[in-house]
Amino acid sequence: MATWVEAERWRGAKKGRVAFTNGVFDLLHSGHIDVLSAARQSADALIVGVNSDESVRRLKGPTRPVRSDAERAYVLAALECVDLVVVFPEDTPLNLVKHLKPDVIVKGGDYSEETIVGANEVRSWGGKVVVVPLTPGHSTTAIIRKLSEID
């Protein structure tokens, strides 16, 4: 997991195209892997922005996240397709996108180009926006619901 300063330094030294995606990534599932893999295939390197614990609570409620931002970042950083992980404290990754200036921004199919935070900025510096089709039947909320039924 990199600090914002470390990420900026890494980005400045990185040759080739850099993709960016973001999310909570609370309980990693195949839908996440599909987006991460597609994001990495769209560029030479991939930065993943991870919502901080505080921002997840604001967005998803007091029972989330299930795992801490450090744990979520650690698991993501271990994936071969991920080159760098940065935690961001805001509810959206807009400041991080502006800070790192990726060449490609990638989100899952529950978004459209018009609703992806940072898409306009990435396009403004000549980058592109990629929307990856959703993997049906996979969500962290569904996993949590299923686990609660087991108890």
C-alpha cells in the first residue's frame, strides 16, 4: 500500500500507460477480479484506489467494511494484475484521480461513462474510459446476506 506521495512518485517514474480503478473491495469476489483483470489489460500498469474504512461507513453503513482498509489493500496488492494500491479518505476517488492522472479509468458495468467519477478529468488529458460488463450474481452485499443466513 502506497501513500499519496509515494504513489505520485511511482506514477511520475512509470513508463507506459497507467490504468486506475477504485472501490471498497470488502470481500473480494470474481466480479472484482474481472474488473481488475480488464483494467490491467487496458494499460501497462494498474493503480487501485481503495475507500478508507471511514468512507465505507459513510457510503455503506455502520456494519461495513467487514475488513479494514489495510487488510483490503494487502489482498489487492498481492494480485498479479495490481501494481499499486492507494487508500483514499473521501467518498469518491476524484482527488486521487486528479493527483495521479491515469491514462485509463476503469469501472464495472454498474456504472456508465457518464457516472464514473473522474472520467471527465481523464478524458480532458487525453485518456480513455472503460466500462467492464458486470459479472452476474456477484456482489459483496449478496455474500454478506448469504453468510448471515448460515448462522
